[in-house]
Amino acid sequence: MPMTNVPENINFPLHRYPDYTLSDARVARLEDFNTQVSLGAYPMDSLFKDFLAHFKYMGLCDAIRNSLSGGVKSRLLSCAALCHIASIGKGRDFLATQGMLEYADRDALTLLNEIPLSERKAMLGSARLGERYQIVIKFEKIDLNIPLGSLCFGNGQGALTVEETRTLLLDRGSRECSLLQQFAREMTQTRTPGFDAQIGHAWMSAIERCVDGGDMANFSRERLDMLSLGTALRALATKEAGYMPRNDGRLANMLNQTRAAFQRAGNPKECALAYADIGTYLLHSGEINRAREAYRYAGEAFDEAMCALLAVKRVADAKGCRDLALQAYGNARDDEAAASVLDRFNSVAGRQSLEIGGGDAPLTPREVEGHRADWRPALSPFHLSLPGAIASQLASAESASRSAALRKRLSIDSPASETPKGPSTPITVPGSRRGSPQGDVN
């Protein structure tokens, strides 16, 4: 990575680019292109092709200067043009049809390696969430974008350091919230993450770069960061699960890390949803016994969430967790544990003299002060879906049947329609946490 500084009043600070500056004519071409894109010029493919072809070549003088630079000038301009197009949603579609989208990652790293450290720090400090949830940086004095791909978070020359990546994802700067929090917030607003595989892999690479081979639970000490991390990983795993062919090793790792993030954040319900998803994954992989073990952990975590909700008299929410615990234990074929959940729910609700299914009892000022939990719905609406998971569907149907039978035997109301959703965990997990629920539930 070059360590040199560059003169002031330059607009294209690349180490080997002549004078660090784009000509007025080239800047005018860039501005015209940006205007056409913003206006939705048609046909877009022709616009993209023209920009790729002519941004790097502006006439005879251009050719001469490029020759004098040994072809470096043309190469850097070509990288810049392709990256700028890749920062645009429709531009990514165009590059994909041309078989060129994969080059955007490589070209972004090439440009990163050419940017002097002082300029690079400023550009990273103003990074934003771009179209299709890309991490995008731009040159300070011209509207030319670089979307950061997986290689930018790897070990190649010019890639971001661990510290740079941590700052990029977690630092708020002048923003309302960090890039990771923005991404997580966006993921809670959609059931279909609108990003392609390359963008998903870039986010995953950035997250793994922050961890740098360490424990995912040490990603950050801030609880909000860990909740955002879990939500982001859940969205990434949901997307990964739909790719064909699917990378099962990567998916399993993402599911495991999701569980670890929510567990570190102290959110039992989200952790339970993560356990449920890893159960679905293991069942689909034919590992029946390990799948049941994962569902059992999910049941325990839902039970913990139920108890925490009952402790602050949120009966309706507690019922939802109760029903999810029943379904998880149904998948685990553990009727005894399911019956225990029902006994615990009815006993606590009875002591509180609350009608099951009725409204919440008012909290005393002391209770309000002691239980300032954030009762949001589940952080992410996704549900892990594995194509062809017939075994999982059968297990779900069987679990619903077993749960209904158990409920009938114990004379309780019919189960809620909510189903487990969310990613992750290895089956090397802590045992039961019943008895002293802590942390946010929803």
C-alpha cells in the first residue's frame, strides 16, 4: 500500500495516475453519465457500454499519455469506470449479463491499493450504504464510486486492515448509526434481501475481517453492535440458503455465527430462532440426531424468553414464545420438556392472576424501572428455507401434530401460527438456561 501523500486540489488521488487529476473533459463525461443514469436514460445497456469504452479513452493525446505510462493510466481508468457502474443497481445487472461483474471486486482492490493513506482514510470515513446494500466509498471531489467487494476485506495488497474494517462497519462518525446498524435495520424491513451473491459475500468478508480469526462473540462489546451483527448474519444466511449450488460449509458457518452474536447480545428469543434454523439445516443434511439436539436448545431458549416475558407480565408475547417452544420440542421429540413449559407458563400466569390471552396487567413504577426491556418483534422477518427440504417439511408437520395432541391432552388453547425463523449454531452450546432469564427477549 503506498504511503505517499498527494498535492492538494486534486480529484483523482491514485498513486500512479498522472498528476492525480482527471481532465475537465473526462470529469464532464462522468457528470453527463451520472445525469443520464439519474434520469433513467434508455437504453441503459448502451449507456453503460459507452461509458466503459470512452471514459478511459478521450482521443489521441490520451493514447500518447497512456503509452508513456506503460498502459497504467488506461488500466486505472478502466477499473474506475467498471467500479462506478458496479455501484449502480442496473449497472450490476448489465455487468452480470456481460460476464464482467466478477471483475468489479478485483478492480476495486486495484484502486484501493493506489489511494494514498490520507485520502483513503477520508474516503472510508464517508462510506455509505449504496444501492442494493453495497458498501460504497467515493472520491471526495468527483462523483466516482468504488463498491467494496470481498477482496477488499481479504489479505491481498491494498486490502483493508482489521482496524480499518472495524472502523468502517462500527464507527458512527457523523452518521445517525453505523453502516452495520443501517444494514441490519434495512434487513428487518424486507423479506427478500435485494443483493446479489457478490454483495452478500462482501459483507460476510467484512464481518470475518473484523473478527480476524478470533471468536465471533468478541466482535464488539456493544450490545447494539451484536444485535445488528446477528440480524445481518441472519439475512446473509437466508440469502446463502437460496443459492444453487449452495455452499453448505459457508452456510453452516454463518448459522453458527448468528447464534453466537445473539447469545452474546443476551437475546434468548433471537438465539432460539437461530437454534431452530440450524436444526432445519441439520435435518436437511440428514443429521437427524444433531437436528433434534439443536431444536432442543431452541426449546430451552424459547422457554427462557417466555419466562422473561412473564416476569414483566407480557402475557401475550410470552404465549408466542411458549408456542414456539412447543414446536421446537415437538421437532426434538421431547414431550416431557414441552409439558414442563406448559406447566411453567400456567403456574406463573396463575400466580399473577392473569387471564390467559387477556390484556397485560399494569406495571408498578418499580417494575417499570426494573424491567426496561426493548419489546420489539423478532429482529428479522426471515425464515431459513432450504430448497428440497422435504424431510424438514415432514418434521414440521409431525411436530405440529404432536404439539396439537399434547395441547389437547393438557387442555390449552390452540398454538399460534408463528413458526421459528432465523439462523444458527454449532451443537457445542451451553446447557439449559432455565430459572434466571436475562437480557432482551424481543
